[in-house]
Amino acid sequence: MGTLGSLRTKAVAAAAAAGALALVVGCSGGGDSVTGGGKKDGKTVITMGLYGVMGIKETGLLEQYEKENPDVDIKAEIAGDEQTYYTALQTRLAAGNGLKDIQGIEIGRAKEITETQSDKFADFAGMAGTDHFLPWKESQISTADGKVLGLGTDIGPMAVCYRKDYFEKAGLPTDREEVAKLWEGDWSKYVEVGRTFKKDFKGKDVAYMDAASGLFNAMVYGYPEQYYDADGELIYDKNPAVKEAWNLAADAAEAGLTAKLRQFQPGWDPGLANGTFATAVCPAWMLSHISEKAGEANKGKWDVARAPKGANWGGSFLGVIEKSPVKEEAKKLVAWLTAPEQQAHIFKEIGNIPSSQKALETDEVRSATSEYFNDAPIGRIFGAAAQEIPDKQVLGRKDGTIKDTFSQGLTLIEQQGSSRDDAWKTTAERIDKAVG
């Protein structure tokens, strides 16, 4: 049975600490090459630009590939913060310099890449052995004329991570099945549980949820249309799904149910370590971060329950730069890294849910549990959640920017006491300025 007990904490920590490398233009064996890769000392040097904990380096896959292909030398740089990484990537794409042979692409950037940078990335359409992905995953990185600019790594089906010990102190059920029933089918029930938690919790000051923005994202990403429609028109300001999510997140903030944090921003990691909140909406890829930052002292206190509704938050791709001097070798590496076997391996090690339909169907994924999260059957929970994700997700050119801006807007309510209407107005002005 698979388990996250083998999480390579030191490697993950090293990856996060490597954020500063994002701004370094790496040239490994290629001199002034556009990508920094090439041939050196009889070997093919392939460079990679990654971010966060994608599991590619942390789980030993690069070393395995080098062992199986002794003529290949892989050099990977990992940025801890995706927003910083993408800003640097945009600069390098515009300049045509400093790019890696392989670049990670976050889902919120995929539409912008396919619409504005398609000539910069190699085409994977029709490549042998790449027909195993969830159908909607490939469509997210495909251009209008059928080019496929990358291959999928993980996806982000949602659950709710919760502190069993804190729920007990609030007189709430602690069994994950019973907890899921508390809010089944409706995110507003999740907020109502929070009101009960706040009223009945016996102990030190603990917030019910970490961030209003986490709730907002989970709700918005449960709909086929979010910030743009299928024609590429901006609809966030009139999409009822966005307004519903904003108002419920604002309800939670105004009721004092949040720890007034933003996920992955300063204060959130210490909140995990110090136990300052009882729940966090958690896509599958977040489990490795929580387990690392909450630490051994909190092992077994966290558990995982089904989310009220299915949604996909996050996920990534690996693309190859068209002008890479080792383009074919890099494409071969990407196809191997995203193959079902490797995706299942990453899931077993750190919990990133595969975007490969074949990987999702393996016993290795289906039977996986998380030792850290009280032996939660994460393969079953997140696998079922993956099936609830809408078959079509309409992505927009500035989805990532808009998501970040809404998160900032909700902190105006949480941290500065702004009214929801004033915070919405400020957010809309920022969005219009950013995407205009």
C-alpha cells in the first residue's frame, strides 16, 4: 500500500529554499545558448526551470533518468514561489535569452502561453506514448490550431484538511466520513460548521480556517467558467459563481472565522507549525507542503475529508523551448517524466495527483494512504474528487493574475476591515488595470 511516510522532507525543504535561483540565468554547458543546455564532454546537458514542489527532482526521478541514460546530464533550478518564477519566465521569453530547455508551466498561465507564446514552445501533438492524459488536461495547453505546448504533471482535485484534535475540542465529529457529511454538497455548510467551531471551541485562540481566499478559490474552480468565457471575454464581474464565492468568503472573514492569512504567503507556514487554524481547503499537491511546514510535532493530528463539491485548483505542465539545442532529447525526457509510472511514483512519494488517466487507475494510486494525515486514504479521496472536476474548464489569459488579485482583495476584508463592497471595487480596479 502506498504511503506518504516516505516524504523526502529534506529535499522538499531544499527545493523551497532554492527560490532565489529563479532569478539566476543558468548556463550549463551551453555557453551563450538561448536555453543554457547543449552538448558538453560527450554528454547531452538538459536544463530545467521548475517551481514549488513539483516532485520531479524531490522524488529522485532525475537521478533515475540519468542512471538509465548515462549520456544525459540534467540540471534543474527550482523557484520556491511560482509568481516570481513566472515573472522571470516572461522576461526571458520576451528577450529570447536565459531560458531553460524545459520550463514548468502552471495552469493559471497556460492560456497566456498558448495565446501569446506558442511559437516559443515545441509541439507534442501526436508524440508516441503521450495519449494517456485526462482529456481536459491536454486541452488546457493546446492552441487553437492543435499544437500541444506541454505535457501534464499533476492536477489539483480538492479536499479539506482539518485538525482532528481541534474538532474534538469543539465537540465536532473527528471521523473523516462524518466530517465530510457536515458540509456535503454545499460550501455554505462548511462556513456554518465554522460558526459552530468558533462558538464551542475549548482551548487557546484558534481560527476555524486559514484564509478566506482558500475558500474562494475552491468555490470558483468548481465551475466550467470562472473569469473568462469561451470566447476569451472577461466575465468575472458578472459571473454569478465568482460573486457567490466572494460573498461566502467575505461572510467567513467578517464572522472572524479565518486566521487572516494568505496561503503560501508570510505567516501561513508559521500558522501551520504553531497550529493557529483548524482547517485549510487543500488540493492534493498541498499535502506535502502542510506535512513539511506543520512538522513532526503535528503528525497524525491532521486528517483529510472530502470537500463539499468537486473542483480543480492548480496543476502544472512541462514545456520544451522550440529553439532548444537539445529539443528532441528534452521532449523525450518530458514524456518520460509525465508517463503513468513516474506520475504514480510522485504521488506515492509526495501526494501530487496524476493527470494521467492510466496512473489514476493503478492500484498504487488507488490504495495510497498518508501516514502524516492519520493514514487518510488519499488515493481514494482525491481520486474520487478528480472524477468530479468539470469535463471542460475555460481558462483565460490572465487567470493566475486575477486569482492573486482576488486573494489580495479578500485580505483587505480580513486584515484591514474593509467592507466587502469597497474591497470588491478595489479588486475590480486592480484587475482591470492588470489585464487591460
